[in-house]
Amino acid sequence: MNAEFFDAIEDLEREKGIPKEYMLERIHQALLAAFRKDNPEAADRVVIDIDEDEKKIEMYVLKTVVEEVKNPAVELTLEQARKKTNSKNINIGDTVREDVETKKFGRIAAQAAKQVIIQGIREAERGIIYEQFTSKEHEILTGVVSRIDPKTGSVYIKIQSSSEFTEAVLLPSERVKTEVLREGEHIKVYVVEVRKSSRGPQVIISRTHPGLVKRLFELEVPEIFDGTVEIKSIAREAGSRTKIAVWSNDSEVDPIGACVGPRGSRVAAIVEELKGEKIDIVKYSENPEEYVAAALAPAEVYSVSMLEDGKSCRVIVADNQLSLAIGKEGQNARLAARLTGYKIDIRPASEFMDETRIKLS
């Protein structure tokens, strides 16, 4: 237990970020475990003294001086005590320190000590990784596809936060069905959550989460990043279409124009990252009628009427706009409803006019 040993602990702190105090505590536990393996009867009488300043570790057993030794593990005679301490001032009942030489530990005891230290390093590394990635929850990280499980469809992605690496699993439920991923490919993922598990930190990532779209807009649009433009709501069907409602806190800044960018460059970069997913950018309004009408873009809306329950509305569109307002398999209307939070009943203008004529007659 010399200076080189302490230097190695300091190297661990510098290279892996494992605190020196933590490792010294684990070494203390390892030495205790090793001693107790070989000396169970003296387990409660052993003392370990770690001196960081002198870079020295001492280990000794406290033995009681007795007239007749019944338990050699914790007792010794007066003659033995005086010889060991080289002092005649020792008397019956006194306590004497007897040094323990760690090199005399048995093979099993030494292996136990080694395992305690190794486990300590692993736990410390897991703790550091957990802290690093917890700070990245709800953020985007760029990872590298390391392997794809052909049976389950799970994708294993190596991600990094600061100097720490870990492997995260992109589950089939979090994958975009239309995306084809390849080993070695760089890909952006959204960190949904970081959990602790017996095998270490578990980073939950997604490519389908609406948060991915939100963070991509924050990366591409400076006005969103600095707070001039706000994202009020997002509705997404990953791989197919997303609707995003934006609002400007500056009357001179067009929120839609800011998101689209010069010649559509900003939104085009996001669409490319999302492998061609369509994005509708609409202007948020505190007026429900205006908001719903905007959310149904690209369809043109005649009118929006809020119903008595306050949670539903009736929308009138031109007959030739009906299919566009509803969208393929109802997608446009479905996304608009999720974006605004209102149930939307879409009617063609001809049907509305027919109802009016019946009432008049």
C-alpha cells in the first residue's frame, strides 16, 4: 500500500471522474472483507487507517493482554505483548496493536477484495453515466447505429454525453416504420428518460416522439432558440406528417416565415432529418375559430362555429375542399384535432346549405 497505489487512485479520478474518497472507502471495505474471510473470529477487532497525506494504509488488530490465552485471534499473553511492543509498561488488560500484512491474505480473501474494488469502480462509472445522461433528458443526441436485431427490430445506438458513452436501445415502438437504418449510420435521437437498473443506466430514446420535432426546430430556428417565436403545440404521426403551431412574441417577426426560413431552408433541413416527413406549420391563435381554421391547412375553411360544450366545433368547407380537410384516412382532421385540443366536425358547404333550406321551409 505505497505511494504508487494512491497515485493509481488519483489517475482514476482524473481519467474516469471517480472521486478519490469514494475509491478509498471501497478499498477500506475490500480490506475488511478480505480480513474477515481469513480471520472471522477477529472481524470486530480489526482497524484500517488510511493516511492520504503520507500515502500510507495501515491495518492492525486490537488484541487484549491476558494471563491465559483462550482466543489467539484477539488475545495474547503479557510476555508476547511486551516482546511485540518492546515495552515493559504493558500490563494485563491492556490493548495492543498487532499489524496485519495484507500479502499474507489467502487466495480466496484476496479475490474477494479484488471483486469489491472492481464492483466499486463499475458502480461509480454507472453513477457518472447516469448523471451525465440525466442532464440530457428531453434533448437530442446524435448516435451511431452499432447493431440491429433482425428478430425484434430493436436498434442499438451508441450515444455520447460529454466524455461518457453508453449504448441505448431504440425499441420498435419508438422507430419510424418507414425508416431504414443501417449499421454505422449517424442518427439523431430524442432522450425520453434515463432510468436506473441493475445493469446500469438505461437511456430511453425515440425517433417518433413529438419532442424530437420540437428540438429540431429549436436547433434550426434562432428565433425559437432565443424565445422570440414559441412552439405552442405539436401533433405528430411519425414518418408521415406533423403539424406544429407557432406564435411570435414580436409583432414584426412572422412565426411561420421564421420556421420556414429563407427559400424554405430551415424546414427543409428538418424534413431531411425526418426522412421526408411532411410538416405543416400553422399560426397559433387564442381565438379558437381562427386556430382551428389554421390547423386544417392546407384546406381552406369557410367558417368555424364553437359548439355549446366548449370542446367541439363545426367546420364548414367548400365541397371541393372536403377531402383535403379530412385528409387521407382522416389524418389531416385527426392531427388538427390533436393540435388544437378540440373535436372537429367537418361539413361540406352544400350539406350546410341544404340544412338551412330545410329549416327555412
